[in-house]
Amino acid sequence: MSAAPEKLTPHLRALAARSPAVARQFLASAEEEAPADPHDGTDPIGDAAHSPLPGLVHRYPDRVLLLPTMACAAHCRFCFRRDRVGAGRMGEAEIAAALAYVAARPQIREVILSGGDPMTLPAAALADLIRRIDALPSVDVIRIHSRLPVAAPEAAAKAASVLNAETRAARWLALHVNHPDELTAETRAAIRALHRAGFALVSQTVLLAGVNDDAPTLAELFRTLTGLGVKPYYLHHLDRTVGTAHFRVPLDAGRALAEALRGSLSGLAQPTYVLDIPGGFGKVWATAAFVEPDADGAGWTARDANGGAHAYPG
Ligand SMILES: *Cc1c(COP(=O)(O)O)cnc(C)c1O
Ligand code: SF4
């Protein structure tokens, strides 16, 4: 497989020059070429097994992922779709087929736009897609996953001003942000613009070695986000993707961090620590209720929401 080439925006290039945490996330490194761990793959969370149509992933009964573009403004070196980001956009026929799939299944209540970064689409095209999803009567939540307010905040603020049309469905935006250094004045302005445009905001953070794997950094990130009106939603255990081993935080260390935060942060500022079980079994809480160490201490067992047990290397 070939990883996406290094790609940064001018905003991130400037930020990387003064923030080691930003540099580590976006500058390509020789560590990516380390020999692959046998547990690592190129589709660690099993998107392919749950993709009934191009650009659509339907893993949970009540919600679908729509991937209208695989382009991102910048390439995160730890991305689990790192061999796929950069190229490809759904054509009109594929979008129409995906929307028809949703329309035919009223149990689908939420459409999540992901990718790639859907906010890199021309704002008018994204506004049109939102309007078409809003016209599906059983959908009451439209969620966009985006890193654009971090990567290209001025472009995100501009897009927000085009995405301000009222909708029947609630519009949520899940902001991918991993370190307090990413919350620049420009990014804060983009967050305000998204709020003004009518989006409710949550955040997603990937736990990354050498970037944010210490309690003070995470506490500052989650407190700052909460103060900006962005609810910390998920802290993701890193998926097992080839070329990202240098970012891995062991599961027990991640759990210790999540526990340390429990004691010191407002409930509003606490994300849920989650892991995506390899093979497409879905996201589960990475806490003791779902993931237990094996008796021999060599690995872990993760239980999916249906009670299935899965070996997990850590
Ligand atoms: C992560 C994910 C979702 C969203 O899951 P939530 O727990 O609702 O945030 C939906 N579909 C797929 C395929 C996913 O990977
Ligand atoms: S913005 Fe998301 S999809 Fe794009 S490279 Fe980063 S992690 Fe991957």
C-alpha cells in the first residue's frame, strides 16, 4: 500500500514551525517505514465489509457513513484511511444511489458525512447534499466529520457562512482536534462561525504518542473545547494501521489517562475513550466494561455490542 503523500495547508505549515505536536501529526517521518506489525492492516476497522454501495458504510442499524470526498486539506500521518485519502469524489449517480438506499430504510435516522473531509467540497455542493439529506423524512440528524477548522480555518469559516440554511434535521459537526495548539485564534473564529450557522459541535480526538498522551495536555484540550462550546465526544484509541506504530499508546496507558481525567475534569469536558474492534465489529468503550485483559496477560479481549468476544492485541 502507499500512504498519502505529505500535505499541509499554509496555516498548518506555520503552526508546525512553532508546535512540535502539530509537526509530528502532519510532517512525514521515516518512522512510517518501520516494518509492519502483523496486527496492523490497511482497513483496520473493516469499512469494506460494511459497504453496500460506493461511498456508503452501513455498520450500525440506525446510522450510515457517507464519504462524498476522500480529499482532505491536509494529511494526518496517523490516518486509518491513509492509503485512501487524497483521491476520489462521489459522482452524482453514486450520491443518488446512496440517498435512495437511505430513503428505502427508515431505520436509518442519522447520516454522517465523512471521508476524507466533506468540508473540502465546494460549499455550494455540500449545502446541496445537506438539503437533499434533510429531505429524507426518516433522517433527523445530519453529522459532518471535519478537520477543516483546524487545517484551513479561514476556508472553514467561509464554508460555514454558506451552510447556514435552516434544516428540519439537526446539524452536528464533529471537529477532529488533537492538541490545544490546534485551537488558534483562526480556528476559534471558525468554531464561532459554525455555531452561528446553526451547527451543534462535538470533538473527536485521537490518542497519539508524542502528541497528546499526557493528562495535562488532554485536560487542557478538553477544557478549552468545552469553553468554546464544543463538547468532547470521543477519545479514540489509535486504529491499527500500517505505518502508524510510532503513534501507538498502549491500551493500559490510555485507560490510565482516561481514569486520571475522570477525577479532574467536569463531566461536560470528558470524552468517552473508544476503540474500533478490528474487522468491522464496531466501536466500543475502551473501558473495563467492554475490554478486559486476558488471564495470561499477553493480550486483551474486547466485547462488541452484540456480546461477541474478540482478541485484541492492545
Ligand atoms: C464511527 C462510525 C459511525 C459513528 O459512530 P458513533 O458511535 O455514532 O459516533 C458510524 N458508522 C461507521 C461505519 C463508523 O465507523
Ligand atoms: S482529516 Fe481525517 S480523513 Fe483526512 S487525513 Fe486526517 S484523519 Fe484522515
